[in-house]
Amino acid sequence: NLASTTSWLLLGTGKQLHRRSFVIKAEVNFVDSKEAKKLIAVEEYAVLDVRDRTQFERSHIKDCYHVPLFIENKDNDFGTIIKRTLHNNFSGLFFGIPFTKLNTEFVQSVKSQFPPESKLLLVCQEGLRSTAAAKKLEEAGYQNIACITSGLQSVTPGTFDSVGSTELQNAGKAGLVTIQGKISAVLGTFLICAYLFITFFPDQAEKLLQLAPTS
């Protein structure tokens, strides 16, 4: 979101001597949840949720707009299939994290709904995707952008009217970690390491299995 002004240095004869461009950059406004609520109610900011579809469906701010920065990766090239399988068997299973890729139509999708002068409050779960999205929109000419610091996970329950099956701050939690909490998180990490060890060091893994006691 760059606004440019141009100054001209002229000689007394009117001959052009030099041209200089000054660039003014509008900065993203990072706010807490209470300040964000005020931006919506008083300054009429529109809420733009940039999370993936699964988190959005679990819980989102009422009357917000949804344009994901990352979308589900359904590519079927060999490398992607391998990565998706590994991801779904471990990160997806234990942490409920979908296998995604960058949404190359993100900026264009926002432009189709909001002109550059729009006031936009970008939200995501942790604050990282909204910051990345804000940078892309800045570069596209948007000048009135705000983000919630640390994302929706930092929002106090009841701050916003929400839609979904859980509280906004819990929308990022899914998979087996929601059943057994830290136990499943540790178990998931252990299984990931074990799987990778067996995959890349099969001979050593076989020796260890031979040493294991049998009943």
C-alpha cells in the first residue's frame, strides 16, 4: 500500500533538472482483542478470516468474510502424494492439521470483495497467517489493515459473537491431542520419530527389534 508523491526541481528557465519520488508506507495496525472489537463496532472494519477451511468451520466471528491464505493441497504428483500421506498419518491424525498449500488467488479473491480503501481486520489462529496476508494486501495497495496480535487463540471467550462448535481460541485444536492432551502430543511425536527412524534406517531398526524381549 504505497502512496507516491513526486517533486520536481526546476531551473529558473523552466528546464527540468531532477525528479525525485517520495514513498509513504502505511503500516499494519496490530491490536488486542478489545481494540479489535472497537475497530469493528466504531470504525466499521470488516473482519477477514484467513484461516484454512477446517479451523474456520470449527469456529469463526459472526458475519466475517472467509478468504483462506492456504488451501487444501489436492495435487497428485508423486512427491505431493508422499508428503500428503506422511502428513495425514501423523500431523493430521494427532494434531488435526490439514495438508495445505499457498492460495495463489488470495489477493485477487480479496480484491473481488473489497476495494483498496476498505478497512480490514485480518484474523487467523496464531497471528502468523494474518501477518503474512497483511503484507500481501499492503503490496496490492490496501492501506487500512489491522491484525489481532497472537491471533484468535488469545481472544477471551465472549469477546466476539461466534459461530461454530467450539470457542474461537480452541478452533486450532483437533486430532488426538484433544482427547488425551499432552499425553497424545508426546505419543504423536514419539511415533513420528519412530516412523522416520524405521524408514531411513531399516537395518538398525531391525537389529533393535531383535533385541526386544519376547513374551
